[in-house]
Amino acid sequence: MVLASSNTCYVGKVIDPETDEAVTAAFAAQFHTFEDFTFPDRSAIVPAADGMLCESVELRLFLKNTFGDKNNPMKMEVWPLSMEEGKIIEESDRFYTNTDLWQFVNPQDGAVATKVFTATDYIISDEQRQSMSYSPNIRIVLPREVGDKIMNAYYTNPRLFRDSYTFIRNVCPGFYFRTTSGTGTMLNIEVSTMNINFRFTDTAYPDSTLTGLCRFAATPEVIQSTQFESSNLTGLTGNDAYTMLKTPAGICTELILPVNEIYHGHENDSISRASLTLHRINNQDENAQDDSYALGIPGNLLLVRKQNFRTFFENHQVTDQQQSFTTSFQPIFNCYEFSNLSRLISYIRHEKTNGMKELGQTEEEWEAEHPDWNHVVLVPVNVSSTADSYGNPTLVSVTQDLSLCSTKLIRGTADNPIRMQIFYSRFSGK
């Protein structure tokens, strides 16, 4: 399991080409409202013939990308999340990809909508799909009662819309999305929106009835969480020839840094450079004729101390170049390279020697009490950065990669160990 990101969501079902087992994804999304949000004045709203304030309401799931067949028919259900005490999604909760999101739904409420779809929208013309202004999306029409309830809540008590926290707990808690039939398509949802359409009048146009739209979006300010289900992963681990990196299954690679060996005979030297190269084994499905089902290669890796693995993501940290590092895949050499881990190795050694002195322990005693002292974990991640006015990049976020990616790294053995290149420095006369 890995920490579910609030920046992107997945929904669908595909067959993993490496395991021939199904991978399914469902997600829950809350919707953000701007502070002191307002509808037009109640007297300006033109009700429909049946008296409802809402003309129509819809959800739009905008696609970042698609894995699998874009022409494959799938069926999706949309369920309202619960507002009951104890079942509402709390901002303080941490959600992992194995979190059971169904616990936040009241099954007796029933689904509010179903949608049969393909990733390619054939309802619109080819010309519209090829337009620069078009963003691929799945449109789900909700019952008008959903929008009418939201609008009436506003006119009854506008304070319920003063912020997202109040809106979610009193007006619209969000929705849970899951596929119920179809296999072969996985959607990566970049953003979800809820659009409420209505009619109103304006004194500036006394002879006209205008159409209005209010949009609520699922953004990182509120909770978005994806739940993945997969099975039969045991055959991918424990191989003597390679080790795995696989997302979103959460299979990572653990490394043991040879800190004692690095300093053996160099106890008084400083390490100025320590580079590590990890060579990749090509995926078997890379040359498949239908590349829509080929698993991607993780584009970025995080190297972090095993003891810091969970807190790194839970606390939304970025790399500090001392206990955590990132690198990107080098396709020309088919490898990942960490150019300089010297600060990490020095930090680990000083932590050990200082701990031994404080506790009065031998090296063997301290290592026995701290079995992971020199262990690090490799994790596929997404990296985001910004540039200042001079073009210098600044890392702003490192999140676990939830896309369908997989790769094998050559495992170090006694006969063929993974090699590190170490450069030492020493002061003159020592």
C-alpha cells in the first residue's frame, strides 16, 4: 500500500500483463467552494416548470491520460458520500491505496447515477475532439434534485457555503466513483467538477432570461483518495536475478548501504563523492504490438531511509539531499543513477558512532538494536518543481507515483554485487 495522493485519481479495471490478474480502482472526491460563495439573489432565479431551481446538474471527470483500450465500454456508478457522524471523511485522516472507501458510503442511499462510457467520447464530433479547446472528459448527469437541494440549502442558510469544511459537512459531502462492469480501461482523472445550471434574470437585460452555471471542483484543498485492489503479487518478489519497482501495487526495492565497508581503512577520511547506478532489465511487454497495455517505466525514483519512508510522504516532505534524494530514469543507459550519496553515508556513520558513545554500546550491540540503520528504500515518485526568475529550479513536491508502472532492477549478489564509486578526501598530514 502507498499513500493516496489528493492531486490525482484513478477509476477503472484492467488486467495486469505481468500477473494476468485484475487491477481495479475506485475513488472518492469532495468538492471545494470558495470562501463566501454566492448564487444570484433568490428573486432573480427563474424556476423550471416543475418548480425546481436547478435546470440540470452534471459531473465532469477530466482525463489526464488513459491506460488500456480507449474504445472499450465500461460502466460506472456514482454514490453520494455520507454526512453521518463517524462516516464522513475527515481532513486529518491519512488515506492509503488499500483504504476501504466504501465505509464512507451509506448503501441504503443507493447510487445517484450510472454511466456507460468509453474513454473516447463518440457523442461529440471528430472535429470537436481534435479542437485545441477540447479536454477529454467523462460527463455524468445527476438527478436535478441534487442541484436543487444544493441551491435551496444556499437560500436557506448562505453561511453553509462560507468555506469547504462547512459545505462538505452540511451541503454536499462528495461522491464515490466505481466501475461495475467492463475490463480493459483505467482512467487517470486530473480534475473532477460538479456543474449546476440554472436560469436567472438581470436588471441589465430586462427582456432576457440568462443561463447561469456554478462550478465546484475537487482540488487538493479537499480530500481526493483512490482505492486500488490487486492480487497475486507474490510471484514478483523474492527473485534471485532482479528486484521490482511496481505501482500502484506499492512494490519497492530495499537497499543496504555498505557503510562499514566504505569506511574500513578510511576511518579518518572524508567522503567527497559516492555514486550509485542501478541498471534496469527491460519489461517483457515493452515490445508488445498494442502499446496501450504496456506498463510504463517509473520516470523518477526517491531514495529515502527506510525509517523515514512513511513520514516522508505523510508530512509532504521534499528531498533534503542528506537523508533523501531523487533521480530520473536515463533511457540511453537504461538505468537510474544517484550521483552523490556522500552526505547520506556520512550522516548514517555519525549517527551510529554518536549513538554508541551515548549508550556506551559496542558496534554489534548498537546495530542489533537498530537493524535498519543503513537501509534505504527506492520508491517511484512524481516530482514537481518551479523555476525562479533566473530559471533555477526549486523542488516543491514529491508524491508517490500511482500510475501503472513496473520495472525490474538487477539484484546485487555475492558474485555480482551492485557497485558504488567512492571518492575520499583527507587533510594533508593525516
